[in-house]
Amino acid sequence: MHLITMLALGLAAWGLGLAGLFLRRRNSPAQWCSMGSLACCAASLCMVVFGLAHYADIGDISAFLDTADAFRLCSGVLLLGTLALNAAALIVRTQRKDGAAD
């Protein structure tokens, strides 16, 4: 069950990041999308830690060792993707503000 939650939160993080990037309105909705994106990313990464802790608690070392590398890779991709989308959204928003002021 927690794997589905991690996947859903990761997809929500990227979806909100894309929404913040392509949102044409002024600041408020795009800022909320970016904040929601970062919150979903953090929650998904927290679920990874909880999942690995669960394997350690029940003593399933083979499951822990089998999934640790995959979790590390997926967590890195999720974090880098989310940060890239939010950085791009921030750059686009500041360029729109500067362009609107001219």
C-alpha cells in the first residue's frame, strides 16, 4: 500500500510542478502549485524512509537490501525532477513579471 502512496505523491509532485510552470495567472496559484509540489515530494521521500524502516523493523533484511538501491535511484530522480520543475517555474514567473513591467 505504501508503494502506491509513494508513486501517487511523486506523480502529484511533478504534476503540480508542471502546473506551476504552465500556469498563466499571476503569482498566487503558481506559488501554491510550487509549494504543493515540494510538499508532495517531501511526503513521498518520507514514505520511502518509512518503508525501509518497516523492512528493518520486521527483520526482512533481504527485502531491505533488494529495494534500497531502487529507492535511492527513484528518490534522486524524484527530487531532481521536482527541483528542476520548480526552478523552471520560478524563472518563468520572474521573467513574466519583468516582461509585464516593461
